Amino acid sequence: MPTRRDDPSIPAWREDQLDSLSAPELETPYFDGALKAWVLSRHADILAAFHASSLSPASHASDHGSQPSGESAEGQCAEGQHDRCERARLKMRAEAMESLSPAQLRAWRDQLAPAARALADGLPVEEPVDLMDAYARPLCLSLAAIVTGISRSDAEQLCERAREISAAAAEPYDSALRRSAESLSAGLRNYFPSGPESLRESGFVALSQTMPCILGNAWFALLQFPQEWSLLHREPGLMEQAIEELLRYAGLVRILSRIATADIDLNGASIRSGDRIILRIIAANRDPERFSHPNHVDLARRNAGHLTLGAGPHACVAANLIRMAAITITRPLVQMVASASLSRPVDWQGGSGFRFPRSLWVHLTTGERSTD
Ligand code: HEM
């Protein structure tokens, strides 16, 4: 019996992984018979797909974004309901954007920052520490509680269920995990009675579970490029552009899916209505046509344009919230820590949706605390 990793109907580009020794291979768009889908990996092709009005998001890749009611299990609107679906999605986006105003993000940042500073100051330096359990997860759980307006004790109580829901997003081709996540998600709903739809249970899961994964990947990348960690320690003013570069290099989401709602020629690929399309996001973020020396972390890089949070009409509504959280949580860590090294091999978890360090055991060396 084929193992899950050997099953050709499940995407498994092993080089699209942060711990891979070889760089992702970029290809012109092609139809993969086993996956029954077009495969896009070049930055320009995926960007075109993000902006194509006849390509709609489909399930199998990212289920943290809320699906407006009226969509089928495939993530597509049922026949004849497209306009209603689209109106619901735009309403959902508008409500989320309003709740994620710059002023609101600043207020949340001011609540999160002192907690991050206190936790960073308390990290042990004489012995190894797991940055995921000791630092990333508690802070992301606090942020999830603040943003969704539930108490910290409710957040702690819901954490295990959120973890299982997130595990299904990391392994989108596992139908058993997906079914269990759907029923857990329905159970979570009662705890989040108010607020915009995307900032209820799905926002809670994304912030409490997916956010630590992004941080774990970003810090793993800094550990791979120690000179960049020490640069950030010396020059914390680089933080905003550093986070963009880490989102590019260490970005989380491996694949997203689309379904064609009409025939379309996309950079030479003749895609027919009803065809599925898989977008290899990590590969696109390492495209040498778009980024010079793409397989290196270069915190001084100024050309943004990564696709980690999507692009175009379906781009992540919480992109600035994620940036704020990544900056606010990473800043006190690198200000206190002059250098860090892995003290144990990383225990990677997840699957074709996204992969992340379950734990990140490191030795920290403190330096003179840097200031902005
Ligand atoms: C924490 C890490 C997160 C990551 C890595 C992430 C990533 C993404 C990506 C890649 C997309 C584009 C999907 C596509 O094009 O098919 C997306 C869409 C979306 N995200 Fe996020 N996201 C995160 C957190 C959040 C949070 C906290 C919220 C809650 C507000 C959120 C709400 C959404 C929504 C509603 C969409 C769909 C937008 C649409 O179709 O119009 N995301 N996200």
C-alpha cells in the first residue's frame, strides 16, 4: 500500500520545504495527470493566477479563511449562487478590514508588546529553551484572545481544539482530519458570538496556531543565517523589512488551489473551465527571475513582492495584523539575544499545506540590549 508521502495524487514537492537541502524547481505551467490539476510554480504565473477573475479559490489548500455561506464543500459557490457568494465574500472582507484598522492594530500592538518584552527577558540563557513553547505559543494565544475578545482562560481551554483544526489545514489532503476539523470548528462557534466573521473561530485558530508556525519558520531561517540574526540584533530598525524577507524566504503556505470558472489562457497554459490549479507558493517565493539570490536570507533586501499572504482580490485580509504580530514578538527576542544556535534537531510537523517546527530548541547568547 502506498504511504501518504508516496501517493502521487497528493502534492509532495519535497524541495518546497524550509529544511530541504535543494532549492525548489521552477517549471512552466503543466497539467499533472496524477494530481488532476495544473501546476504553477513561477512567480509571474502565480501572480497572474491570483489576479485572474476566472480562477476562484478552491478548498484543499487553506481552510482558515472563512467560506461565505452558499459555498459547496469544494470551496466553490453552488451553481446559480455565484453573485450571492461574491457579495457575501466582499461584505466579509469589508467588515474585517474595518475591524483591522491601523488604529486598532496599534492598540493591539500596545497590549502585546509589554507581554513579549517580559517573556523575552525571562528566557533562560544558561540552558536550552524551546522558543515555540516558551515564547511563540503563549504570546500568540494572548493575541488570539485579545483580537477575538475572549478571556485568556477560555483561550487556553480552546487551544487543543484549535490545534486539531490547524492540523487539518496543514494536511489538506487528509479527509479524516478535515471532517474532524469541520465538526470541531462548528463546536468552537458558540464561544465567538460577535464580531466580524473572519475574526471569530477561524481568526482564533489562525492567530493561536498558524501564527506560531510562521514565527517558528522565520526564526529557523535566522538560525540558518546567523550573520543575519546578529545584524538584526545590532540594527533593530531593520525589523519591518526583515520580517518581509523572512515571510518570503520562510513563508508558511506551501500550496493554494484554484478552480477555473471559465476557459482561460494563462501565460501559455490553456486552462479549461472546471480545471483545478495548484499554486506552489514557496517555489514562487524563490523564483530567481523575481528575487536575486532567492535561496539566501538577506535582511537588507528591499524588493518585497512575496506571495506568502496571497495577492489580488483574495489576499489575506489579516496581512497587516500578521506583520504587526511578527514584528512585535520578534523584536524583543532579537534585541535581547545577540546570537542563537540550535541545540537539538528540529521536529518538523505538518504536510502539503504547511510545515513548521513543533519545537525549536536553542541556546541563546545575550548581548547588550539593542535599542531602536
Ligand atoms: C496566521 C497566519 C496566516 C496566514 C499564513 C494566512 C495566509 C493567507 C493566504 C495565503 C490567503 C490567500 C488564500 C488564497 O488566495 O486562496 C489568505 C486569505 C484569507 N485570510 Fe489569511 N492568513 C493568516 C491569518 C489570517 C487571520 C488571522 C485571518 C482573520 C482575519 C485571516 C483571514 C483570511 C481571509 C478571510 C482570507 C480570504 C480572503 C478572500 O478570499 O477574500 N487570515 N490568508
